[in-house]
Amino acid sequence: MAPFPALFKPIVPAVQAAAARSFSPRSWARPWRASTGRPRIAVIGNCQASGVAQALRLMLPGAEVETLLVAGLTRRFGHIDRLARHLRETDHVFSQFFPVGFIAGGNIHGLAERVPGLRLFPTILFSGFHPDLVHVGDEASLRLSRLVASPIGPYHSAIALQGFHRGLSVEATLRLYTGAVFDQLGYFDLWQSSADYLLRTSRDVGFGLEREFALWGRGGVFMHVINHPRLHVLGDIARRLAREAGCDPLDIPVAAYAPDTLAAEPVWPVLPEIAERYGVPGSTLFKGDGRRAPSRLLDLTEFVAESFALYARHRPQDLTCARLGTWDTVPEIRVLFDAAA
């Protein structure tokens, strides 16, 4: 049973809606204002937008690059009309998809109607290196505040959560972190289904990533967690956005010249059995968020034990997870966990 379809299920309708809506003809890749040599660029999106903007500043010396995180749009602008007016003097607007609810007056479709030439770029979601990682809580909201925290942030082990739900001890749950169990849970199938999803959703927004994905995969691990790519990935996206907008970016390896700010946030290990399958270094160390305090490193035993302690403080109905909902319908998986008791 491959767990992938349930993992990103909450955002599939939004991406499909974006694909069905025409933003502008193919000429959207060209600048909609005359270039001044010092382009003004706005990058709108989630935490990945910050890395794209960082790369653009490095590759386009002199450019004025503003990052607008979707989580702060309402607080800063209040209504989509005010956001559009703010962007009126911008030469290029690059945005990820965002649904209704992040700013009054509409979603990305409404903004595109008000901002000629707005260019979409994809949200990078990939689970191949981290197939056991899941979110817990209200995934469909796409809001961090509605997710349950683990010992390192909004990232949980599906095996640990299911072990807790099935009444296993920490010790019994730890015995399930093996290659044989991963195989039974479909973890080794997740690379292909996750790759298919990423490439399909990228094409849906007019930004196919077939070439880039092949290069990323050959270069080793390119994700910190399922929704945080490493900086060189965001640099590749920034370079394409700049070139296709008519700019002349420096051809430099961004990660060699700038800090990877997402590395300061939680980092999920590529577990040894997964790493062996893909020929990359493996680890069982989970890194916590280090933006406001020194990062904590937890080994697998510590992570599972602290996860159990956190789960015990929550109401069962708060610990919702699409992956576990799927597993509960599969008798073989129920037997697998019950046999570990």
C-alpha cells in the first residue's frame, strides 16, 4: 500500500483548479514592463519564496527583490486590491499558488486578473527521501497553526503515531523501523508516485521540472523535509524565472554563495534503510528548529519517546492523519502493528 495519495490529498483540488484556469498566454514569461536594468521583482509564496527571492538577489545584482509571504498578506494588505496596487510598479511578479483564505477578495486567480504578466512557479513537495513523514491535524487548511507539533515541529513519524494509536509501547514501535516493514508499508514505492506528483503539478502551472528533477535526483538528497527543498533547488527555479522573464542572471551555484535558511528549520533524516535504497548517506538524527534557539538533535529512540509523550497530552480526535486513515482500512497493516506488541 503506497501511502502517497493521502499525503498531499488536501492540496490536490487547489492545484487542479489552478491548472484549469488560464492566467495569460505563453508570453507571460516576458517582462510586462520595459526593463530598466534594475528590475523590481516581487516573489509571493510560502517559505520557499524566501529562498527563491534570496537567489534572485544574488543572481541579479542591483535588482530590487521583495518577498511577500502568503501567511502575512492579510496582515499587511488586508484586501487583494491593495496587494495588486502595491505590485503595480513592479516589473516582474513571481508567485506560487495560494487558495482563498489567505487574503480577502480572492486567491491567486483574482491576483492574476489584477496583475498582468504574473508568473506562477511550482511549490516543491517531495516525499521520496522521507516516506515516513506526515502532518497531523488540519492538513486541508494549509496553515501551520492548525497542525499538531512534534518534538521538532509540524513533522511526525507515521509509524510512531500508528504505534501510539494501536497501544504499542515505545520499545515495540521502535522495532518497526526496518526495511521489511518499510516495504510492507509501501515506502519504497513513494519515490515514483511522489516524483509523478511533483512533475504533474509543475506542468499544471506551466513550469515543467523534468530536466531539473533529473539533475536534483542525481545530486543526492535535495529535500530537508517533504516541503523544504535545499537551496540549490530554489536557485534553479529562480534562475529559470529570471531568464524566462528576459533578465540575464549570473550563472553561479547559489548554494556556494548564500546560506540555506531552510536548513535552520527542522531537518528529517533519511533513515538508513531508505538511504541504502537510493545510495545516499543515512541517519537517525532528527534536527529541531534552530531559528530562535539552538537546534536540538534527537536520535530515533528519543524522537519516538517524546512523540508518545506529546500524543498523550492531546485528545484522540486532534491527532488526525490521512495516512493513518488509509492504513486503518488495510487488514495487513493492522496485523503488522498488532504483531509488534
